[in-house]
Amino acid sequence: MASSNFIDYVKINVKSGPGGAGSTHFRREKFVDKGGPDGGDGGRGGHIIVRGNPQLWTLLHLKYTKHIKADGGNKGEGGRRSGAQGKDVYVEVPLGTVVKDAETGEQLLEITEPGEEIILLSGGRGGLGNSHFKSSTNQTPQHSQPGEPGAEQWVVLELKLLADVGLVGFPNAGKSTLLRSVSAAKPEVADYPFTTLVPNLGVVRYKGYQSFVMADIPGIIEGAAQGKGLGLRFLRHIERNSLLLFMVPADTEEVEDSYQTLLNELKEYNPELLDTPRLFVVSKADLISAEDREKLAAKLPETLKPLFISSMTNEGIERLKDEIWAKLNAPSTAK
């Protein structure tokens, strides 16, 4: 997807419709003497409803939408006829979208399932017609209720990508190159950091017509959890992944330190991310000799067994797919 078209944050004003007023009306027909009250109720105002659309991958369609307003309900009529309800407005969003109050930051709802619908703002209730107010002491009520006003609110929509595998690493760790080599996605690749400025998704084909979705998350830098750079925007997309694939290049001076730094950034941003299953690979393995690989593996703790891969030579790629598939389909979440 083009970087200019990937929008994962929008702020909009939403307003539900007001309810219609109830009717003050009396039955007037030939041969009916002094007909009683028969004013109908006003119609409900239109809701603002957020709906999950699996065909959407970004919030681009809402980028230039500042106000969304639902219709009001119609007034009630005589003969106890209720007014028509205001038309509901559906806001289509990609799966993984979170809606928050723009002022307080409170999360209002999240959409994770195709076709899932959640009312963001309810329309105003329609007013009662005068037929509801007839009593033994008041046979001709001269009043009815006005409709309730609609609700209005500024909200923020944030997209957190839903993917099976999220690639985690510092800039220029080879994440985009890996995604290009295992899928049809074409993220920009260059030999300088921060080539990737937005997440990219790719479908990775596996054995027997099976597949999984891989997300190339823009590179994390130290201090990202405190908002350094665009850290908070990047880290948000890691929350929805089923498996995290940590990548450290083979030519890194201290591989274990780099891994721990990445782990700490995730912990500071959201400690629950440490419960997500993860794999660790040393990328760009073609840059070092077999002897250096053995020395590197020997220096790492027993619990941190890396898989050496090279997206340029395809070394270790098939084994990586096997490891990913096994983790994604493991009966337990043990890392």
C-alpha cells in the first residue's frame, strides 16, 4: 500500500439525530362526537453506528471527513401514527479500529470482527403523543412531549493492525526485505534507516494452500515507549499481532543487548505484550561466516536460541515459516 494512503489516525465530530416531537391531536371524524386524543409518538433520531469492514485496511476514506451527522426523527401524526425514525449512519472502519473520546482519551469501543456493529451515539428518543396522557381527570390532554436532542462528541479513531505475525526490530534490521521475499507485498527497501514509515501487510503462502498475514512494523528506536520519534504510533500496531518476530542484524555489535532493548520498549509501552508468543532471528546472516555464527550463538543465553536467516539468499526462510506456523498453531501460548 502506498505510504501516502496509509492513514491510521483520524479525528471527527459525530452527532446523532434528535427525536421527533409527539403530536397533540384529537380524533375528528363524521358521526364521532368529541373524539379523544390520538396524537402519535415522534420517531427516534438516527444512531451513529461503527461497523467493521474486512475490505478496508486503512482509515483513508475518513481522512477528509470532519463531521458525521444522522437525521432526526419525524413528528408524530394524528390517528396514533408514529413519526418515521431518523436514518442511521454507518461508519465503516477496518478491523482493529479503536474509538476514543477525543477530550479524555477514554476508549469507547473497538471493532475486531467482520460485520460487527456497535452504536457509538444513540439517536434521541421520540416524544410521546398526547394519547399517552389521557386520564380519568383529563380526557382532553393538550400537551405532548418534544423529542430528545441527539448527542454530539469529538472522537478519535485509531487503527491497530490485525496480523498473525508482527516484525519487531530497529530501523534497517531487514524487516521489509523479509516481507518482500516471503510475500507479494512490495515495501520500499534501501540501505538506510527509516525507509519504512508506515506498516505494510503481506500474505505469506505456506504448505498445502495455507497462509498467514505478516506485518512489517516501522523500525523502533530506543525511547519509543516514551514517544520518541513516532514510537507510540509504531508500537500501537504491535498490540494486535498473534506472534512477534524479533529481528536483529548479524552485523550488530551486541545482539543480545539489542534484543533486550527491543523487549524493554515493548514492556514499557504495554507489559501485556510480553505475554505474546515470540520468535528471535538473526537477519542478514550472509554478512558473517559460519564460524562467526557459532561464536555468536555461543555468547547468547540458552533461552535465546536464534534462527539465522538471509532474505537475500533465502537461507533459513523455509525453516522460519515452519517455526512461525508451529507457533501460530501451538495448543498453548508458551514462548
